[in-house]
Amino acid sequence: MSRYWSDVVNTLTPYVPGEQPQFEKLVKLNTNESPYPPSPAVLQAIHSVSADALRRYPDPESVALRQGIAARNRIHLDQVFVGNGSDEVIALVFLALLKHKLPIFFPDVSYSFYPVWSQMFGVEYTTVAVADDFSIDPDSYPAENGGIIVPNPNAPTGMLMDLRAVRALVQKSAGSVVVIDEAYIDFGGESAVSMIDEFDNLLVVQTLSKARALAGLRVGYAMGNAKLIEALGRVKNSFNSYPLDAIAQCAAVAALEDEDYFRSMCQRVIRSREALCEALSVMGFDVLPSAANFILTTHKRYIARDLFAQLRERGIVVRYFNKPRIDGYLRISIGTEEANAALLGALSELLSQEG
């Protein structure tokens, strides 16, 4: 603690991102990145950016990108907000739309950045317990609230709420904003964006980091009623008018335009996920049903923390959360076929040694 720190900094418990190892030849299955490269059109677009474009400030409103997002989702330009990754977008959401007298609500097993933003922006929050099977029940959320934010599919469980459940949650919370964080929706779910014209309190947040393989460029966006988007714009322009650089905007447009590549990569990840789940089940692991590009799994006879450490010693990095309710589980990102095979081989070796 430093005497120069503000009171906010002194009381923060920062989010801890997944490890980004600085070693070669590691099998990296811990941060839910795409195992495959982005569309070739993205690299072509990046190379097409002129020196003059870099000399100038980028478009502060990212109009071309927002038009692309709007067209793909069959909504209007004024219903789209973009930011420097969905994390920045959600941070602005906390300040613009979730800071009220009543507390906000989110699942107790959920994205661990939510309590950090709540603390940083002075937003009172209450967690709602997921069911014993880790599912989310809309009936467990109160009708009176300062807002609700739910990842769908949930992280780190990977479990999906269907649109009927999402609709029930939004209808129940008619007096506040409901944020559906859809970072992983493209791997097996149906987006709630189809309902934003029906509900003026629904905000859907997505990212190009996962299914579009652009985690290194930081592009996220929100879709909702124009008044919700206007609120986000007011906060953005009071903080950073240029959140997306010229390269990111150009590359993101190219990624959105290559729909065939996007769909083929999603299907490839889904096939690998199902094959990995089946193989782990044969080895005695219990795997939660996942609609994401990762799985959450446990083994009744082995301690998750120990498996995590032993895999790390063998050059395979997965994610372990030392947190209530999930400290017996490992979260494993879906990798390439070769990476998944390496994981299964290492686990087979470890389990045979213990057995």
C-alpha cells in the first residue's frame, strides 16, 4: 500500500487474468483463445492500412465497423456501441447503466471481473447462487434490482441458458437493464440480439476475441436500444474518444465479412469440444455440458489443483480457480486436435500413475 494511492486503489482486489506463459513449446489451454488463426482476409486488411491512416486519429465513432455489426445482426447503426474489447465495453456498462440505488445481481459462479468492476465503480452487488448442477434459474433473480448481468454461455462453466430463460429474466426485470454477456455464444448458443427491438432494457455484449480469433486486437461491442447505446457513448466520450485504432477497425470489418471462414472455424471447435468431452468421460471425468470453446471438468478420484500442477510440469497449461464451488474443477480451453491429444495423453499418464 502506498500513501499516494487513492482510496479506490487501496481497496481494490484486481482481476487476475489467465497466465500468458513466455515459454515456447507449451500446450496453452487456459485463456479460451481460438486455436486457429483469424481469417486470411484480416491479415490482408491489416496490410492495406496506409501510413496516412496511422498518422491521423481513427474514426472516433467506428462507423464502418458499427455498420458491419448492424448489418450482420439486422439492427440499426444507433443500436451498436464498440470498444476496446468486451471488457472495456462492460466496464463502461457498469458506470453508465448499472450504477443505481439498488444492487445489481449476477451469478455466484461467473466471470470474476464483475465484482472488480462493481468495487471500482462503487456499484453495490449481490451474487445469486447457481443451481447444484451449475445452471442459472431466472426465477432466482429478484424483480426489483439495479440491474442484472449474466454471461451466456456462463463462464467458467460453459453452460447455456436458452432464449426462453433469457426472455423470462428480461421480462421480470422490466425496471432495470439486463446485460447478457455473449462472449462465447457462437460455439453453440442462440444470441439474444433478436430480442433487442422487443425489450428496451436488454443489452447484448459480444466480442471478436473468441470465435473470430482476434483476442490480440481487442474489439468488443454492445447491441441494444438506442438510448442504452447513447448512454455508453456519453461515458466513452468522457473517458477515451478513440478506443479502437485504425488497424483494429479495419481488421474487424474484414473478420465480420468472412462469414464462411467464421462458421467453419466455429464448427471445427465444436467438433473438437465434443470429441474431448467424450474422451474425458471415458477416463472417468465428469464434464459440464458446454456451449463455449472451453469445458469445466472434475474427477472424483483426483484433486484438481494437483492435476493442474502436474500438467503444468508437462508443459500443458489449463486453468484452475481456487474459489468456492469450483475449486474441484479444471477449466480447459479447446485447442487444436494436436493440443487436445497432448492433453489427453498427459492425463492418461497421470491417472495411470495415480491408479
